Amino acid sequence: MFAGLVAALAYCSWPIGFLVNPALTATGLASDLEAHGQPYSWLFILLDCVTGLFALVAVGLAWLTVERWTIA
């Protein structure tokens, strides 16, 4: 559950853009925050990677706890 929460919070990191680059977020897309030359673009790229990693961990942990159905 913790991995899913971290993935969800990292995925919803675009509101940080209003703090670090308000001019871009007023007119652009959330993906523009990751564009080359934008301030803190490394942060948004890192948070995308964290989202993917923790989403995979959450799915893997869920997979381990699910009962396996067999076709008889």
C-alpha cells in the first residue's frame, strides 16, 4: 500500500509547477515542465521515474497476494 501511495503522490506532482514555474503552467501543459531548458525539469523527470518504479513495486506486491485461479 505504501508503494501505491508514493506512486500516486509522485504522479500528482504537477501542482509543484505552479510554485517553480508559474509562467509556464499558466499557458502550457504539464508535460512542458519536463522540457529541456525549463527550470527544475530534472525534478519532474525524476518524479516520473519514481512513479514508474513504485507502480511496478505496488503491482508486484499485489500479484504476490492474489489467489491464483486455475482452470480445471
